[in-house]
Amino acid sequence: MRNINALQTEFFSSIEQVNSIEQLEKVRVFYLGKKGVIKDLFAEMKLIQDSERVTYSQQLNAFKQYIESTLQATECALKKKETDRRIKEEWVDLSLPGTTNQRGALHPLTQIERNCLDVLYMLGFKFVDGPEVETPFHNFDALNIPEHHPARDMQDTFWLDNQLLLRSHTSTVQIRVLENEKELPIKIASPGRVYRNEAVDATHLACFHQFEGLWVDEGVKFSHLKGMLEFIIKNIFGNDWDYRFKPKFYPYTEPSIGVDIRSKTKDAKWITVVGAGMVHPNVFKFTGHDPEKISGFAFGLGVSRMVTMAHKVENMKSLYEGDLRVHQNLARKKYI
Ligand code: DAH
């Protein structure tokens, strides 16, 4: 018969050396398994004298229970240790800001274009697009700009092969729409790129953006034009800007006007951002309409110029250069 106290000390020292669940399992099998120590000890029971058997079996049961509870406690301790280790090693600070992709932003020209479109949509205009490669008829003749007009000079217009040109203004879209639309009212808005063969400086570029509008119906008057331009300017530039109307000359409108705007800050200069007027009778005639029956107004917004003013960009060219530093700066500011 083996000494249970000695076995208990042995068990205890093997438990002390256990570092993992796997090792603990081995100890469990060694003591409690089918061929384990406890099984053997119970098997030895029959060899024990009757007088000692009760005491022996009590000791043995107590030892077995001791093993079971120690194994359980050790398992708990090991699991906790493992959890603590993982918490320490795999800890993530959930309050740290995540790594995000850089957010893009609309180009300031697109922003103002969309802004203008939104205002015009409120007034029932619809968007139309026009080609950038045009005929002289759409760019000049039908707009009442005759052959000898200086605007046709080689200096101003980019001429292409086959008597085509790069449109020098978005007013070409007026002609295209008037040619095709015979039903009234006609209310169109058309933003886009235009080209001029000009010496580039801070306010002039060979390619820039304009925004054309045309409203034709029976009984459209100059007062409608004025009211609408006021509405557009106020909606886009808000109250921090002054505006004024002034007389202008365009061959395709009669009378013609311009709108200047000026920031309300000290020493701000007036800049013309809109050209407009009542559609010239000849324009109606050239496009197959009767100027006796219908009237209308047209306007062209200088989108690039509006953006430079709204964002206080000194050199218009920087809007077109794609320098990320400039654009990040513009995107951060709320314009106007
Ligand atoms: N096309 C003119 C320009 O490029 C702007 C303009 C003036 C457009 C009068 C119009 C208009 O529609 O009626 O400067």
C-alpha cells in the first residue's frame, strides 16, 4: 500500500510545474485516467486489512477530491493567465482615430457650376450641353457677329482644319437650342469650357469656363432679365457682395447689360462677371423664329472669374494647374 501523503506531495509538485492546459491534461490522465494512479489505488483496496479499509477508502476519496479540485483550480488559473496575456498583447486602443483615405472634393469650378445650375433649376431651367468644336455659324454668324467683326481675328479664335473652331463662348448653345426647339418656353442652362487665343495673364487664359442661360417665350421683358440676374447673384454670392448693372454692347443682344460684383471688404474692385441682354431680333431670324411673336433674354456667367473672386484666388491659372496644395486649401475653405 502506498503512502497517500507522499503521493499528495508528488501530485502537488507536478502541478506546480504545469504551465499549459496540455501539461495539465497529462497530469489529469496520470492521476485520474483509466490506468491512472487513483484507479490503481482503488484496485489495491482488496489487499488492505478489513480494519483499515474504511480509513483507507476515506483517505483515498479525499485525495481524489483534492486532485479534482486542484486540477479545476489550476485550469481556471491557466485560462485566466492566457486571457490576461492576450488582453495585454492584443490590446487595441479603440479611441485612437482610424486610418482613413483622404477625402476628395469637387473642383471649385464644378462647385460654382453646380451652384448656378441649382439656382436655375429652381427657376425651371433645364441643362443642355454643347460641343466645344464649333462652326463659325454657331459661334459668330447666327449670333449677329458679321464677317469683319474683330472677334473673329486670328488672335482671338483658335481655328481648326475644315473651317471649324474651338468655341470662344458658350453663346453657341443658344443657337443650337433655338435651331432645334420650336416649342415655348425655352429655358436652358449650359455650362462649359471655352477657348480664346489670348496672351495669358492673371485674369486671362486660353481656356476657361462660362455658363450660358437662355429664356425665350412670348412677352419676356427686360425687367424679367434684371430680376433673374439679381436672384442668381444673390443666391450665389449672398450678402457679402455688392453688385451693379451697367450698359454693355454685344451684337447678339439689344439692349445689352453687364453685371459687376464687388466684395464688401475695403478697397474691393468692381469686376464684371455677367454679360446679358435681350436676344437680338436677328438671332431669332437666323434660327427660324419670328421676332415679332417671341422675345427672350440671354446671359453668360464668367464661371472662372466668379471662382477666382469667390475664393480670392489671385491667379486664375492656378484653378487649372491641378496643384494639390492649392486645391487642398480651396477645398478646406467654404467658398464666398
Ligand atoms: N458671350 C459673352 C462673352 O463671352 C457673354 C454673354 C453676353 C453671353 C451677353 C450672353 C449675352 O448670353 O446675352 O463675354
